[in-house]
Amino acid sequence: MDGASEDVDLYEILGVSRSSSKAEIKKAYHKAALSSHPDKFPDDERPEAEVKFKAVSQAYDILKEDDSRHLYDTHGMAAFEKGSGGGAGGAEMDMEDILNMFGMGGGMPGMGGMGGVPRRPRRGEDDVNEQELTLEELYKGKAIKFNNTKNVVCSHCKGSGGKEKVQPKKCGTCDGKGLVQRLVQVGPGLVSPTTANCTTCHGNGKFFKDKDRCKRCKGARVVSQKKPLELYIPPGSREGERIVLAGEADQHPDQEPGDIIFQIKEKPHAVFSRIGADLSATIDVTLAEALTGFDRIVVKHLDGRGISLRHPQATGAILRPGQVLRLSGEGMPVKRSDSRGGLYLQVDIKFPEDGYFNSGGKSQKIQELLPKPNAPMKADEVDDVEYEPDADIDDFGAGSDDPRGGAEWEDEDEAGETAQCQQQ
């Protein structure tokens, strides 16, 4: 096996399947080594026999050990032929192999491989999905059962696509590589090379005649199968977290199957906001309750519990607008622990409607109950002025050239350039 060859299949060299046991591989090696030993051939056929014998020996050296066999099944011959001295058990890969592991391989000139056509990734694509969940589901956790329909390797032909003992034909369109390069127009008069599966062999590099195809998969090498799966979302899961069902994506005879990945997306909630393990909510409190107290449910939690507060906790305490109350241990669960975050309740005091105190002497009564104002200010000259009751503090200083107003921003680079010009 001199040089890197993408068509090398060690199992095919020994005449065994990928699921063969160590004993079966050893038996096949002895048989192949005996039949291809150079001493059994005349001088004119001996060079070819030596090449075959060497290939059989190297195939067995790799497949007889669990570690090197796993390395070959995972990375192919690139793990042994480049950067590893050619010895079985080497674990280095050349740059193109590394790029292919990340789906970035391009068969660049000077990197060997397939002469400008990227090699098929040795691992199938992941099936990435977005899973929307309510805050209640993330708080309590959830198990979702579903049926997954995917492609699996045909068990009838073991992924060959053909009938038993029938050898496939090498595809002439892609030269057995399964991939071809095409030019795609990307603009007026502009084209760009792209790589696509060969339509003749459907990306396999080989094909069977119609009469030689597997009756079950019709030569496709895979069949559709429905499998029940369960997705478990632990309590306390967060937005952006990924839940992986390893190896459950589509199968391909020449690839390790990818994963089904669910990425969590948190739905907005009408009452609660969340950051990390903490929750926040706004509670409405009347002016009378803020001043005199209350004992009632203020919010319904994500698990359906009513959260009740008794105010004041200390005699005479008054709630003020924007005051924040923290309830320890009433936030979100923290995964893989028994702890929980906090629940922050922001107080929104509801004042009476305008005109509420204009009747029944209410205004006089409230003045008698509440603390008296400070002594009135005195001035030699007094002006009675009009005012706007709904002004916005963000308008304070807006439109002025005073940098304290915050409305006019000056780019630092531009300011620096102006200063430099002035110095010149």
C-alpha cells in the first residue's frame, strides 16, 4: 500500500466484512497470505504478487489490534500513511484529514487525496433542531417522546447495494470518487467551482447494474426506518444548551453516523424573566397596602404554587415604588444539584386614579393621617407657572451642545483628528 489511496479498503483486501471478529480476520489473513505468497508465483508474476502480499500483511497488522482497527474505522488510512512513518498504530493525520474532520477539506493542490475533489467526510452530518420550551417546562423538566425516521444501512445487502457475490462497477463519471466538481454561475460572466455528489453513482463511486441491485434497497445501500426516541430536558436547562442523541442521525455505509442535536430556545414568559438561575417578576401593590400592609398571594409560580407574602415583616415598614424583595431558593433549579436561584419581586405601587380624593372629604382625611409637610419656603417674589405633567427626563439637555446632556455624541476618532489638525 504505497502512498495514500482513498480506494483502500482493508476489509476488502482480506475479504471480510467490517463486523468480522478477530478470529475471522485472522483466518482470512492466513488464507490470503497463503494464496498470494510470492514464492508460489513464477518470476514474471512475482512483483505483482509481492505487492498483493504486502497489502495483505499491512491490512492484517492494522485490523488485528483493537486500537489500530478503531483508528482505521474512524479516520481511514490517513491515520497511518501520512505523518506517521507508515507504521500501524500511528495516530497523526495530515492537514487535509484534519480539514475533512471539520467539513473543510477541499482537495487542495499538493495535498494528495482526490486530485482536486474533496473526499467524503468520514462522519455523517449532524441533524440540528431547535426545541422551543416554556419557562414552566424548563423549571420542571420534560421528557418528549417522538418517532424518528432516518436512513439505516440495508441489512439485506449489508450496505453494498448489490446482490451477494456481485461486484460493483467503478463509476467512470467521477472515477470512483463519488464526488465531482462543477462550475456554478455566481454572477454575470462569473463562475465558481463547487463540489457535488456524482449523479451517476449517487455519490458512491461504484454502481450496480439494475439486474444486480439489492431487491430491498434497490441499490441505494440504505433504507428508511422509524425508531422511537426520547428527549429528556433536565430541570434548570437554559437557552442555547444542546441535548445530543449520539449516533441517531442518518446512517451511510462508509460513514460514522452523526448525532441528532436539539438546541434549547426559551419562549418569552408573560410574568417571569430569567437570567441564569434567578427569576424576576413585578408585583402590583395598592397604595393602601404599601402603607398599611397585606397578607396574600402576590404571584403564581411556574409549578402552580401561590407565593404568599405577609407585609410588613417588621412593625411600621412601608413599601416604596421600585423596591425589590428577594425570595431565596424560589428561582430556577440548578442542574445536577439541589440548589435553586432567587426570585426577585419588584414592587409596583398602584396609586388611585386622578380625582379619587375630590369627594367625601377624602382629601382632608388623608392629610390628617399622613405626616405634615415641612414649613413652606419663603421668597420676596413669587411666580405662579404652568407645568407639563408627563415630561420625560430623557429630554433633559437634549439638543444642546453640552456634553453632559447625553444627546450629542462625538466620535473619539473624529475628535482626535480635529485636535491633530488644530495642532498642525
